[in-house]
Amino acid sequence: MNTRGLMELVVLGIGYEMKILPPAIYAVLVLMTVITTVMTMPMVHMINWVIRLGERRRDRIETIDKQAGAKVLLSFGRPSSGVTLLRLTDQLLRRGEAHPNVTALHITTDKNINSIEVDKFFEDSFRPIMQEAQQLSQPLETEHLVADEVEGTILSKLTAEKYNLLIVGAGVRLSSDEDDREATTMRQQMKRRVGSFSVRTTESLLTIHSMLRDKMAYFVHRAPCSVGVLLSRSFHSPKNILLYIANPGDLRLLPYARTMAENNKATLRIIASRDLPPQSLSLHPGEELLPDKLLSLPEGCDLVVVSYTHWQEAFDTCEDLLSQLPSTLILNLK
């Protein structure tokens, strides 16, 4: 019995002896004191149990949300680019029937357009990607923004809405897709007419007014989330995937490469550094480990998965190697 209940009994006893409390009232108050005192600890335990139950429920909801898929922002310019990036996102993150939560973002930089033109831009830009989402059974949110500064707008959205992954395309100078070759040709024609440009062309931020900027490094270094950059060489459904693991940190790419292989029923081959601890890499059935001093890409390889750091070290400055690469996914995981 706690101190509060004991003091109540003492006071009630004094009141009863001094004839202040009649016997009936005394009995009721003593009974109330005993019951409330005895109930204290069980009530505390019950309240703690309810709180823990609520916490477990919140944890379960968070677990279900994670299993339902990552929160992905897909930024695109040309409609065909949006379709390619959505197909990549589905293959990279879908686990069985659990699809990622994808928001497709298209930004128009011309603030002088009227509401009718905005509606037309939205329809023209999003129709192909929405059709692709329907074919993939991929839930898709769409957002069309009008803004002066494309990169900052994307970065602000990533920060405010806490996305897990940003998916963009590589610069059109690295791509062999037909639309990108046309953009590169246009850029070369403009260069002959007005001189050199101080920035590179980009697909990741392709809009009518921002085709001539390359901001892959900008997002990799400033985005608060992981970034995936696709160098598209007619990317569709790869059947032979090559993964580069240059250091222990690159082992984080392995689950993504395996998911790509599983969703495409593809073969996964891995080039791992000799400096990698042997016990850190355990191959799954059907996977193949290749020598790390491979001089050329394996025959039939149609997708390379590589970290951004290794991309800078081994690929970005070698034009001959770039021309030989198939579609390549460059990942910077945080």
C-alpha cells in the first residue's frame, strides 16, 4: 500500500474516532481508499501495455510501408526518357507484387506560358509514362511544375518530401538513343554557329529550356538521398547484367543488381576487386565471378551496374571505353 493510501486511512481513522464521520461514510471512504490504492499498479501496467502496443503498431506500419517499396522521385524531360526511367525503376525496385512508390516529375522553365499551354504540356509529357505505368501495374503519382531553376527545384522537393532515391538520366552526350543523338546533333550545329558552350548537355533535366546542362555530379553531391543515373543505350529489359564491385562499399549495389536480374530473368556476372575480403561476397546460384582485370566487356552484356565513385575512376574520362559500354546504371547510395 502506498503512502497516499496509508495517510487516507490515518485521517479517516481520526475522523471516525472523533465522531466526525458516521460509520456508513467511514466504511465507504475506507473501501474507496483500499480499492484505488490496490488499482494503482495494475492501471500503470495497463497504460504501459497500451503505449507499447501503439508503438508496435507504428513499427508494423513502418515495416509495411518499407516492404511496399521505396519512395522514388523520377525526374525526366522528354516523354520517351520518362518511359525508360520508369521501366528501370520497376526492374530495380519491384519485389514480387510490392512496387516502389514513384513520383514522376516534369519541370517547365517558361513561366510565360498560359494555363492552356500548361495543360497541353502536361498531357504531352505524361501520356507515355502513364501508359507505361499501366502496363507495368506500377502506381504512379505525377507532378508538373513551372520553375526558373530546375536543379534547385528538384533538390528542394527531395529535401521537403524525404525521398529515398532520385532517378535521372545521364547526359545525352553519353547516350545512343535516337532522340539523344538528335539532341547531340542539334547541339553540334548550334556550336558551329555560336561557338562552344561552357556546360555539357543533359538528359536528366531535359526540358525545352534546359537541354544544354549536365548536372549529374550536382545531384550526386547535393541530393539528400541516393541517386541513380541511367546511361541509356536503347535500354529495355537486360538479360546479361555486369556488376562492378571495386571496394567493400560497392557491395551495397549487389541487392539492386540481383533484383534487376530476378525481375528480368537475367544472368548476373560480377567483377570484384582482388582487395575484397573473400568472405564478404557469397554468390547465389547462377551468378558468375569474373577476373577483376578484364580487358573488355563480356560478350552479350547489355547492362552495367557501377558505383558513381568507380564510374569516375574508370569510365568517365575514357571516351573509347564509353563508346563500347552498353546501357549503364550508375548508383550513388546513401
